[in-house]
Amino acid sequence: MAYGFPEAQGAVLASFISECTGILLGRRTFEMFAPAWSTRDATYDPGAPFFNDTTKHVVTSASSVDGWQNSEVLGPYDADAIRGLKSAENLYVSGSGTLVRAQLVDKLVDELHLLVYPVVLGRGARLFENSNEIGLRLVSHDVFDNGVIHLSYGPAE
């Protein structure tokens, strides 16, 4: 089933990525994104300049990452290294479930944006699998014409 991408959904995504100065990705997400995004431009997708021009920091034990401009290895997951990066940049994380779970546990997530699509797959990775309870506070929400719901959470304080 195709959900399309309503203009209002694009505007909400643009509102929070416009404040980001760096992208943090896990290795698997990087390997999926690099071939897809590196060939796109703004005429194909308005998000392409952000993904292609912004520095991508990749959490990986590999010594290098290839295939996408402005990409660099951050190293294996290290909460202190990410804290240091966060002090210098406003980071955007997309996908990267393992990375997001670790960041939630280490209290490194300032905002969690979830896009919920109206479909139940009955299988797949769980975002919060094997996590202890993590309190969240609803900051905002949007409902789009295609049935997608955007939920923005912050830490429960």
C-alpha cells in the first residue's frame, strides 16, 4: 500500500532537520542510506541536500566508510564520544535502531520523533526491544492525510 508523502508531512520533517548540523548513523543504516541518498538531488527529493551535504558520523568498528560524500567513522559505540559530538553539533539520527536504543539507555536522546504508519507487519525489529523502562513526555503530535502520525517525545523529567 502506498502512503505518499503529503506536503504537511514534509514540512514537519523539514522543521526539525533544518536545525540539525550533523547526522549520526549506525553502520547498517549507513549502508542502506548511502546508495539510495547519494544518487538523489533536490529535484527528486527535497531532503536530498540535507542528507548529502551534511556530515554523516557513522558508529562502526570499521576503519572507513565509502560511497557517500561527507561521511566519517566515529568508531564503535561510545556514549562519551557521542556526548562530545552532541556538544558541538545538533545531531539527527534516522533508523539505526541499535544505536537509538543505546542512546536512550545512556540518556543521549533530546527528542524522539516517531512516524507511525497505519500498517501492522506482524514481524520486524522492535525499537524498544530489551530495554528497561524509559520515561518519555509527549511534546507534540501531527496527523497527516495519509494516515501517518508523527509523535515527538522528550525525556520525562
